[in-house]
Amino acid sequence: MICELEQDDKSFPGTTLFTNPKNGHCIKQTAVYLPPNHGKTSLKLDVILWIHGFYVDDHKSLFRSDPTRLREQVLASGKDVVLIAPHLGHEYTKNKKFVGDYDVSDLATARWGERYLNQVLAAISHFQNPDVKHAPPAEVGRLIIACHSGGGVGMRNIVGTLGKYWSNLTACWGFDCLYGANAHPDDATFWYRWLGKPDAPALEIIYGPSTLPQSVKLDLIGRGIVTPEGNRAVSPGPRRDKLRVTVGHYDVYMAFGQVIRVNDLDPVFVDEFMTSALPSGVSSEKKAMESGDFLRQMIRNARDFPFPEDIHYMIARGGFLSRLGTL
């Protein structure tokens, strides 16, 4: 038996597909969106694999009610990309504690990403060609993995399990997702090392206040300014030219006396408030270079950025739309 997709939400432009929860043959219950400009029978797909975070009730609510509004961003971009989103569980807060069944540990198991994509691509092909008994599975052109919030762990896990689809991976997009300060290695160090692979794709990170420490660390070690230990680099360290880390902010608002738009902050401007001072209480620049205080001070400086309210989901919406515009 195969995993099957059923059309739903026919009033929304394009084609929205959901796996049937009663079909026990699907690795994960999944939501799929094909925009209106996608060919009805095309079997060559540019795929965005979306790894969601907490607070998603089920695979259908990810498209219907989640504040990321993923289908709307794909539709607004005008890009012919197919959105594939597995449901990874529902985590929520109760009595100020996280409870629920959100779990991305299986995404790290051998070839999980390859097996999952094989299954969903076959289901898409079967839906598009229902009269063909043995329709060939859909093929991947470009593959992008995108994640939001707690989905950062899932993106970290799945990049090592893509198997034959590794060669299709052109980028990873992380939206306010680097929470792993206590992981081993921490998120910043993991992605820095990962980008050191000769065939690593591009990595783009957009961050808000809750993921600022690891994001700033990744930015600074990726540019050779600090070492992975948090010390100021005596000489420029190995750069990661495929890395782009940016501050998340809303479409248009005022900050520091200037009008700000999504992701248009001048990197030099960001550096001015991030690297504006040596750590307090440090008597010499040499001591600052040799202690982890340098990175900690840069993180404290970056916290002065005036993040608007609800920035967490603004990053997911605006960041995703802006990245789609680059395809």
C-alpha cells in the first residue's frame, strides 16, 4: 500500500493536498501545496521541505490556521515551487511548561529524509496521474529545507539523512530557529562545521531576540571575527562564504531614525551596534581577544536592536517570502 494524498481547501488558489490520517502507510502525516502556476502533470518539482516548530495541532492546521501562513507566501511569490510539510507533533505550554508530542529525533535516523521524500513524491505522482497504474515518481529539481522556531533541530537532523537527494539541496533557510546553545556541539558550531564541507549548500538564518545568541555567534565565527570558543580572532579565521545571517524585522517601521524594510539592513550598520564596545571590566584588548567575554559582549550589544512585537512569526512570514523572491 502507498501513502495517498487527497485534495482539500479547493477555494484556495492552487492545489492543497493532505494525507489521510486513516492511511497508516505514511511515514508522517503531511501537507502539500502546489501553486496555480504549477503544471498539473509536471513530474519535475522544485521542492521546499518545511520543518515546523511548536504549537501546530496537526498537518491540516499548518496550512489553515498557523500564523506562518505558508501557502500565502508561496502564492504571493509567484514561484513554481512545491511545498511539502510533514507534521512533527504538537507541543504547547501548560502551567508554564512545555508538554506535548513534538519530536524530530527520527529525522536523524539513517536515510530518513530520502525515504520520506521518496514516499511523498510517489504520492504526488499518483495524485497527478491517477489513471496511470505505475506512474513514475515525481523528481526533484532544486531542494530547499526551510524551518521555523523549534524546527531548527529538525533541519539540523535531516540534512544528514537526505541520501540521493543531497545533490539536489541548494539551500537551507532558518527562520528564528537557533535555540541549541546546550546541544553538542551547539547550533552555531554545528552549522559552521557543516558549511565547511566542499559541497555544502547555502545557509541563510534570520533571527529575533529569542535566538539571538546562537545566531550572532554563527554570524561572527562565519565571518572569521571570533573563534568557536567565543574569543576574538587574532587574525581572520576561515570564512563561510555561503552563510548569510540577518536580523529579523517587520516590513516597514522606524529604527534608529531610519525606515527599515524586511532584510534590507546594511551589514555595516548591524556591525556598528554589534561590535561597538569591548567587554565591560576588561582592561586590555588582548585580554578581550583571549576570553569568551568578547562574544558575550557582542551578543549584549546586539540585544539593543529594537525588535517589534510578534517578531517570531513576522520572521517566518516575511523571511520566507523574501527568500522565495530570490529563486
